[in-house]
Amino acid sequence: MIKTIALVGNPNVGKTTLFNALTGLSHVTGNYPGVTVERKAGKVQLNGKTVEIVDLPGTYSLAARSPDEMIVTDLLLGNLSSERPIDAVVSVVDATNIERNLYLVSQLRELGKPLVIALNMTDIAESHGIQVSPEKIACEIGVPVVPVSAHKNVGVERLKEVLSRLTRESADAVTPVPTYPEAFNREVDALTAHLVTHSTKLGRKVPRAEAFRVLVDKGGYAETRLAKALANGFMDDLSRRRERANTNGSLASLEARSRYTWIRKIVAAGVTRPETRVITWSDRVDHYVTHKVYGTIIFVAVMAVVFQAIFSWAAPLMQLISDGFTALGGLINASMPDGMLRSLLADGVIAGFGSVVTFIPQILILSLFIALLEDCGYMSRAAFLMDKLLSKCGLSGQSFIPLLSSFACAIPGILATRTISNRRDRFTTMLVAPLMSCSARLPIYTMMIAAFIPGTHVLGGLVGLQGLTLFFMYLLGITVAVPTAWLLKKTLLKGETPPFLLELPTYKWPQPRTVAIKVYTQGREFLLRAGTLIFSIAVRDAIVASVSDTADRDAQLGALAKEESGAYLRNSIIGHLGQAVAPVVRPLGWDWRIGMAALASFPAREVVVATLGTIFNLGSDVDETSQGLRATLRDATTPTGGKLFTIPVALSIMVFFALCSQCGSTLAILKRETGKWRWPLFVFGYLTTLAYLVSFAVFHITTAVGWGSV
Amino acid sequence: MRTLDQLKPGEKGIVGYLHGDGSIHQRLLEMGVFEGSEIEVIRYAPMGDPMEIRVQGYHLSLRKNEAALVEVEEVP
């Protein structure tokens, strides 16, 4: 009886659309243990029985180079103890691109599991003049072939019917094709037998299909993993086996030649093509989209729209949500008696939930754009256009959109790194994403600039000094990110340069259903995953705060008035802490009050404006446009009577906030996406150090050139 | 012998020897770039790198230093 079916295929073949058509909205997402690969599974009714369908990440081959890529191979081989064994495989094949698609099919064919081919996009193939005969292909390969048009829901019922007739025994009729030289087959058998003798040491029996990969994939993950487990002499033994297996070129090329020979035979029998290749509309579109001039203009325009959308379209919605939660918190504060429960509800539950939900408009808008760009095929063109630029710091074109998104907010940016195929590139991008100046830094920039940067014009009156300062703040993050990414790729995340072999798929109209489901799942997932984490942090903080509040009840009662709240601060725990912080921040030109504001703004950097307001005696209902706060800050003095805030101090504060990682949500998302606490801790550590050092340099250099007395 | 990165847009060729034995070598093979495959250069990216080729009936983007591993023969 079939219980679990795997959906396997190349990227961009409509696999997700078919998965959605089969399972509806019933799917659940998660992660495979120990890797950063998303696990997606759903349920389908076959003949009244519920069967699980697992949607595996798109792949071109079972030859894995990294733990992440190995997931597909391991899952199909039954190597994952946490997963139910796969009983049958559905391979989604793009009819417009059948040769390369059949490469993976030929590997799946050798797994000894029942296999069904879902032949997708036959309608597009026909419009290109390509006729594919499912019957003839089924006959050649020896497995059922079901033509489907996943986005039109055509053929899905027929596929279910074929699947419901499958039994585990269906695989018995499958004979391994393609054919390999005798010497090669002998070595795979010999290696399989050899590895069986190590079963106890490995804790599992290595199947023949895995031995095949160990032998062929020189430097691949299957080999690396066994070499680590078996150690002594395994690699020497393996290279002797490789020499015996093949005498002509690499084993990888032997595999490719054998498979493509098999593929040619099938294509010759089942596919007819026009004499001359039809120029498709996709070719014509690409002529402009990747053109030197038009392509660049289109690219800039697309990015401008995306950026504008996440930056400013989302803003009113976010404001609305945040106002709503503030009002709700106020309501609770007004209607409940003071105490721990009220604090927990208002400051913990409501504020915590609010801080998560505020991000939803940005997440949804960005997910929508990314889903649209991915589904129509533009994403890979964007990577094609930008690759040269990003290759300079060791990344690839695929990192561009995640980094751009991070200018709005690092959270959607980090989520967008999921489209990056190489793990080390993905991690590097996630680790530098917080350096892009996000919208939460804007309040501190605008307030500091308005208060302390003179509104004069430079460069012949063309450029305002205030605007220029803002521009430099944005530039600073990018300037620091380039060498940081380069350094990360040379040290912590070093390794062989990943191949930049990127398919440029045929353009197609985005499928509303596919896009909608993607946006919905991203939003839901963000709420569930980041939400629970941020939420629990907020609740914990509220409890801690209310406990210390109770201890200070007397002092607090005496400091109800806003003016007194400043005095209370100075005499409170925070005030005492401030005295400890003072020597640490003095080299940056700061006094203890600024230091405390920076420290208190850890969970979310935008609160620094409000914190400065509280500390400098204004109450916390100030924002960056408050004239009062600006004037107060301008008038603030040092104990010796001099002005506290000079231009160097203001710059030092802005630079610190441009580089530091005062954002609990970003760190929480990093933990979620990397699966380990050590990465967010690393990000916090390196960004804080960097922020401190650069602020220090900026303060002393600008003081030395005399800006302190301007 | 010319290598793939030396072809101009619109030029066609047949893949000859494929250098290397690492992951780029294997990926190229899997993606259909192997001895005997017909190949056509479509264009280069605006900044000169990477390049776009057609192979096995689909479009593939690769960097010039990767294309330099692919020897190309004239179409007979």
C-alpha cells in the first residue's frame, strides 16, 4: 500500500503548481533537521485513502554537493530516520525542455521505486511546434506518463487515478536503464558490497544507488560523508575503484554520456520538432529584458517599483496597525488596575503581538513581488544582469533582490534569501543583510540631521548638506557590506566557488493561484515562526520589567509626572546602569544618557528616539518631528557646561545606529532561518563591534578637523 | 581550439573536450553541456559577464570563467 509519494523535478517546471493542485491548501511547511531546506508536505485522497505528498526542492540531479542538496537524495534513498520512507515518485517533466528534464528521470528510474511521469506544459510545447507523445515515451521508459496542465487543473484527476493504482510492487517491472560499461557496473556492485560490510559502523545499510553516487561524484557530499565516517584508507580505496571503473575521461562524463544516450533514444521515438526552431515570444521579450540598454532601464524600473512598494506603500498600513495596537494597549492600561497582569497584557501580549504584526504589510508586499517575479521567470534574469557586480564580493546575482529588500526591512530580505541556491552564498547574504539601512533607522537619522546638520548647500548650492548626510548614511551600510561579504566568503563561509549555472526559463504569465498561495504561506509562516519567538521575548521582558517595577514601587509612585520621570530615571536602576555605561561610550563622544538610550533600544532601534525623549525629560510621547526634543537635545550640556551634542557627536550616534544590530526581530529571524543561535549571536557581535569602531573613528576624525566647534 | 567564452553572440558550435573534474565540470555535464552537444551563444550580460547560451533546447547562463572550461568545435 502506497503511503508517501515524493514530487520531484527540475526547478521551474511547474512542480509547485501541481503540488497545490493535488493538495489544495492542506499543506504544512517546516524544516528538515540540521539543514536549511524547507520541508513541504500535503495530503491527497486516493480512492478514499489519505496519502501524503512531499514536495521536494527543485533539482537537476541527485549528485549532491552539500548537505542541503543531499536532502533530496537521502529522502529518496530512505536515509532519513526522521522521515517516512518514500513509496512512490512522481517526476514532473517540462515538455518544452524534455532532454534536460529526462536526465533527472533517468536517475529516478534507478531507485527501484514506482515512478510516474507528470508531463507538464505540453500546450506550450505545441505552441513552439514541439509534439510530445506521452504513449510513446511511456513505452520507451516503461513507466506511466500522464500529460498534465497543472495551472489549468487539466490531467490532475487522471494523475490521481494512476497513483491510486500504484503498489509498491509496481517497481518490480522496472529494469535499470540507461546502460553503463561492464567495468563500471562491476565497481558499483563491488563498492556496494564493500560498504555493506561497514553497515554496523555506519549505522545503516548503504543502498546501491548511493554507492553509485559515492563512486561518480568526486568531491561530492555522498563521498565526503562516508570518508568522515569511515576514515582510514577509504579515500585511497575509492580512488583505486574509480580508476578501475573508467579508463576514458571522468566518471561524471561517463554518467552524463550514458544518460543522454538513453535520452536521445526516447526523444527520437516520442518527440517531433519543427525543421527550424520557432522564435517564441519569450525569445523576443528576452531580447529587450536582457538588452544592454533597455534591459538595464527595465531592471532599474522594476527594482524602483519593488523598493518603493515595500518602503512607502507599506508605511501607512504599518502605521495603522501600530496605532491600533497602541490604542488597544492604552485601552487596557485605562481599564485595568495597575499590576503585573496589566503590564503583562499591555506591554507583553499586546505590544509583543503588535511588533510582529506591524511587519506583515512589508512581508506580504515583498512576498507578492518576489512570487510574481519568480513565477514569470524574471528573477533569474535579474540575477543574470547583476551577477558581475556581486561576484566582486564573492556572491552571485541571486543575492541582489534579498539585499535590496533589506533596505526596507532586513526581515523580508532575509526571508527572500531562500531563492539563493548555494548555502554559503545564502548565509553570507543573510549575515550582511542587516547592514542595509532599513526604514527603522530613518527616525534617528532624520531627527539627528534636523537638529544638528546645518541646512546649508554645498557643491555650488546644488546639494543640500542635510540630504547629503542622509545619503552617506545609506552609502555607509553598502560600503561596509561589500568587504564584509568578501571577508565572510574568505573565512567563515569559505569553500569552492559555486558554479553559476542558472537556467533562464521561458517567460510565462504568473499563475494567480500559485502566487496567492506563496504570499499566504509566507505571511502565515512569518506570523507563526518569528511571531512565537518575538512574542515570547516581549512577554519575558514585560515580566522582568514588571518585577523590577514592583520592587521600585515607591520610587515609581513618586515619579508619575513626566518631568519627574526624568529625575526618576537618573535615580533608578537605569540611572545606576548608566553610570556603568558611561566610560564605555565616552570614547564615542557620548555621555551616559546617550549610552543608555542606545542600550535601551536593543529590541527595536526605532525606540531610541522615544528613549532619548524620556531620558532628556520629555516623556516618551515624542517622535522624530518633535520640535521640543530637538531643542532639548541642542541645549543639553555636559557637566563642564559645554554643549553635549556637537556635529561629531550627532554623526557618531547616526553612524552607530547605521551599523549596529539593535533589532530583536532580525536576530530572531536569523535564528529561524539558520537553525542555530550562533549565527544571530555572531551578527550581533560583529555589527556592534563594527558600529563602535566606526563611530569612534568618525567622532575623532570629525573632531580633529574642527567640526566640533562649528 | 576555441573555448566557449570566445564565441560571439549568434555563433554556434559543437562541444568538444570539457576540462576540469570538480563540481563545475559535473554541473555542466548534468545541464547538457558535454562532448557532442550543439551550443549557441545568445548574448552577454550588460556588464560583459555572465553569458547566455542555448543548449539541449533551453537557455542557460554561465560565467565566462566556467565557459572557458568548454572547448568548442566548428559546426560541420
